[in-house]
Amino acid sequence: MRNARLESLLFCALLALAPGLLPGTACAQASKEYTPQVGQSGKDVVWVPTPQALVERMLDMAKLTAKDILYDLGSGDGRTVITAAKRGAQAYGVEYNADMVALSERAAAKEGMAGKVKFIHGDIFQTDFSKATVLTLYLLPSLNVKLRPTILKMRPGTRVVSHAFNMDDWQADQTETVDGSTAYLWIVPAQVAGTWRWNSGGAGAREVQVTLKQVYQNIQGTVLLNGKALPLHNLKLDGDHIAFSVPESASVHRDYAGRVNGNSIEGTVKNASGEAKWSATRVKQ
């Protein structure tokens, strides 16, 4: 692959050695590396770097591992991407400023990460980041909200961490502060709203019908028993993991836990007599 910058520097060096010839303006510029200025204007935001200590905490919050694919939207000088790569993750940065992309690539090379990261010169609203398991952001709230519909369609369990700015009425699952800087974590929830049915199994088996309502990761629900709608208890939705309790009587309940996969759930149910496998199907959305 050609390195245009190296070729330009070599050409300028030859000109400097040639009698009677002086390097031109282009050669003078080629000898200088781009240096970003804090607060400089970008396409949608000004550039302010995330402190390294907060970068580390954000990746801790996301529980980043070597199995993850991280995309940093608006990757700036590349520090988050490089730090993620050092932890073994596949790491990508999306940055609109071509000079910042080049700066990030140089920084990655200096850190020995050149072959382990990829910086994409592009628009975050036109770049496909659907394969990410972790997203990192340092964007204005209005941009976070603009991205929100796309993020909510991502695979349930995807972790999203934002420096400083929230997602409006989508409340964070976790908030951390480091040296006065705040980070927010969201876990993309499965879409579980609707009516679900399954057979209770065993002696006196009966059909159980549960209706769930959802606002982001917050869920409420009722179960139809003996023609009467009763509220579910202990509801929790964490990515594609769901749990709730179904009352059998005033003092007896069954605890359900499972993994959501589209219109089906598979998991286990516990009661006083033990544990059994359980599955449910969504019949109405």
C-alpha cells in the first residue's frame, strides 16, 4: 500500500539536497503533523477528548472482553478504540474528520495497535455499526436521541456507554463518575411487549397467558388466571434475559426466568417443588 505522506517527505528531502532548489509550500506543510485543538468545530460537535481514566471506566462499565466488537462513534483522536484493542476487542472508530482519522492511525501505530484497529472516515449516521456488541459515544444529547432508534434495533444485550450526555427519557442502567466526568451505560433491551402463552405442565395443566407492557428496559405485566388478571411481580429485563413471578395464590408463586429470542422465550420455572424447563410463545404483539 502506498504511503502518500512518506513519499511526500522523501520528495521534499530530495529537493532540499538539490542545488538551487528550495522546498515549496507543500513540502513545508508535509513536514508538519496535524495537531487538533480542543474545542475545534466538527460536523456535528466540537472536539473535546475523553479523559483516559474515564475511557478505562467506560470500558469497565461495558464489561468489554476479547470477544467483543466495539464501535466508537465520533472517534476523535482514537484513544477509546486503541484502549479497547489493547483489551483484545475488535475495535473500530468512525470519524468524519479525515485529519483526525490519520492522527488516530499514527497513534495506533505508536502504540503497536496498527493492525488491530480500524478507523473509518465516514458519517456516523451513514455507517453500518450493527455488528457492534459495544458502542461508545461522546455526542450531544440531540445526536444520542437521533441515534436511539437505530440503537434500539440492535441485538439485545448490546452495551452502549456515553461520556457526559444521556438519551433523554431512556434512563441509563448504570451511571459512574470519574474525576468529575460522568459516563452512562445502557443495555439494549429485547422487545417483549405483547401477549405470551404457554402450558403450565404437570397434573392439572392449564394454559397461562401473560401480557407485558414495555418502556425501554422497564416492563410491567399481568397474568390471566381463572379469568382474573393479576399483576406480575419481580419483573426484570436485562438485554435478552427476562424474569418475573406468577402468583399461584396469596402465598404461592412461580419464578420464571428465560432468554428472549424474537417471539419465543426458553428458560426455567421454579416453585416449592423444584425446577423445570419452560418455554413461551408470543401470540400478539
